[in-house]
Amino acid sequence: MRLPGFLIAVLAGGWIGQVFAQSPAQVTVPDKGQESTAPSARTVDQLPDATALMREGRYAEAEIELERLVMAEPRNAGAWLDFGLCRYALGHFEESQAIFDAVEREFSPSPAIRALIANYRRPKPPPSPQPQARRWNADVALWAGRETNANAGLRLNSLTLTFPDTTATTELAIDPRYQARASSTWQVEAHAEGETPLGDSGINLLAIGEWRDRHTPAAADFGTRQFQAFVGLRGALWRSDEATSASTQLALWAGRQNASLGGQNLLDNNRLLATLERRVAACQARGGGEVEQRRYPIQPALDGRYQGVLGSLGCPLGGSQIFLTMRYGSDRPDAFRAGGVQTRGELAATLQRPLFEAGRLELSLNQSHQSDRESYSVLLGDIPRRIDRHGLSLEYAQGMDAGWEWSVRGETWMQTSNIELFRIRSSTLLAGLRKRF
């Protein structure tokens, strides 16, 4: 998983809390040579490469190597300290200070290391750093497993219909094609993102792309393909604490999302977002608004425009990290649509914790609610529809050499509704292999 800049301080507070008691650090001083003790055995292959790059002033390249290393080895003291020095050299003063604070607060580094850190407590870059280079990362993953409901089908054989102004009802048989079908599944996922400064403007250009192809042989008409791409700009609006160079960041994003079902173009979204980001104590907070134009080529009656607010919070929690995200808004149809305007809300929580030598455990919970303002159908009780979705995911990933990682993931989700037609349940078990670049 990529380490976005605004999460580095959160990760530092949670992970390097176990470092100095376990192994001495290889310390690189960008402008005054190198002072070090013997590195731990786990750093022999990777850390010297990064420190060599730092000695040459190639901080952006060194940061990429160290970023991979701290994800794979969150208890590696030398990597975390050098990572903090790289963040400082590249102008990310606030994030570098969070790492240095954690080192001095939670451990007992030697006087020499404390003196070294003291040289980087001023809100200015070290002498003569190399200009920032483009930062990027990418990964590709292959998953295989089984789904209990590959076609998002119904778990009922018939549906009761009511007729207006009468007490008469009738039972409508459900075509077996639309009932839940289990299937083996295999999926391919790819992710890439990059960031580069726009000259000396203090503004960074950002780009993110994701692609996912899912195949279900026993429900071939329900295979999915999803793609999204976003570009953005981010820069500091103002500083409210000159002593620490704490700043509020403004980020503007524009992107497109596409999904196909069974080879047919199902959904096209155009999305705009504006957010403010700021560190609050040991946490990173973000809030803003979004506008989304939703188009359904195979069913234009569903077309609409979503407007809402969003927010997120990332904080250390002992040796773990917790991330909370939320969205809330309304989806207004372009023309007549059953149920009319929809109100939508989403809340998700993710807990990440390093395990063993290079392992990671991730637990995710999500809850969403959707409600119509008008009656959905006179044949289905003549009431506004309400839908609630509950999801749970547990994943363990184990890092290997050369950027490889294997993972096991279990997922389950359930959709409940006051209208029986929209009640769905599914579970998935997957094993995967990922390559990071």
C-alpha cells in the first residue's frame, strides 16, 4: 500500500515505537557526512542503497527505497530515521518532525543521534539539497478464490406484489438466473500513483490510476471491469504555527470512474473534489466537498448528480493505525426515477497492524445507508425504499524479497432493505500475490 505524504506522520507515531529497543540505527546526515553504528541484519541489502543515494543528494530516489523498506519492516530503526531525514530534505518539515518527535519521546537514542536530530529542528531545508524528482509507485496483484454470490443475486424464489386500492396480492416467481449463484473467481488489480512539484510554486501535481478485472466462470454475465483515474493539485494555504511550519493544505481533484458488467458499459462517473488537510496533534484530518455526475449508459433513467461532503481521520493507536472515512450527500435524478431523490451516507473504519517480521494485518468495517424521498413502487408496498449495506474484510499480507507480497483476504457483506427485492448477502475468500514497483 502506498504511503501518502499526509499519512507518514500517523504511521511514524504508530510503528517506530518499537524500534530503538530492538536494533541500532544506520544514520545518514545529508549535509555533514555520516555517523553510524552497525546496522541490523535486516537492513544490509536495502538500507545502504538508500543511504548512498542520500549522500549523493538524491533524496527523492532514496525516499522511494526507504518508503518500501518501512512498509516491509516497520520495526527497522535505521530506515525510519533516514526516512525522516529524507522528508526534511524534500521540504516536508511537519512530517519529518513527527518522526523525530516519536524517536525522542518513546526511546533512548544516543546523545550523538539526539544532536543530529537537533540540527533538523529548524523549518528550512538542509544546505544545497537536490531538486525534488518525480515520486511514483505502482503495484499489480492477482487474486483467486470463491464467491458465494457471484451475480449479486436474490435469496428468494418468489416476490409478493400488492395492487393499489385493493387488498389483493400475487406471488411473482423469480427467474433462477437472478437467484444467488456461487462461483470460483479470479481477479487482476493494478494501481499506480505519482507526484511531482510544479517548479518552485509550492504546488504539487498528483495522479492516481486504478484498474480491476474480475471473472466469475459460473456467472460469466456478471464479470466486472472497473477503472478510475484522477489528477490533482495540492499546496499550502497558510501556516498557523510558524514554530513548526504547520500548514493547512488545499487539494483539488478531478477524475473519471467507469464500470462494466458482463461486457456492457454500466456506469460512467465524472467527479470533482476539494479538500482541506491538516495535522491535528498526532492525527491527520481531512474534510471537503464533492460533486459527481453519474451516467448509466444501459439504463439512463438512473442518471443523476451527487453532491455531498466527505472527511477522514488517521491516528496512531498503540502499535497500530486507525483510519476513519465518511461521505454524506444527496443524489438527484436528471429525470423521473423510481424513489426520486436519494440521500446517501457512508462510514468506514480500517485498522492496520504490523505482524511478525514483515507482515501486516488489516481489518475493515463499512456501513452505508441509502433512502428514497418518494415511493419506490405501488406494487412493492408504495413506500420509500431504504437500503443498508454492512461489510467486513480481514486481510493478512506477508512481504517477501524483491517487492513481492502474498496475501489472504476474507470478505462478507450484507444488504438489508424494507423491500424484500433488495436483500442480498455474499461472502468471498481470496488468496493473492502482489508485486510492487
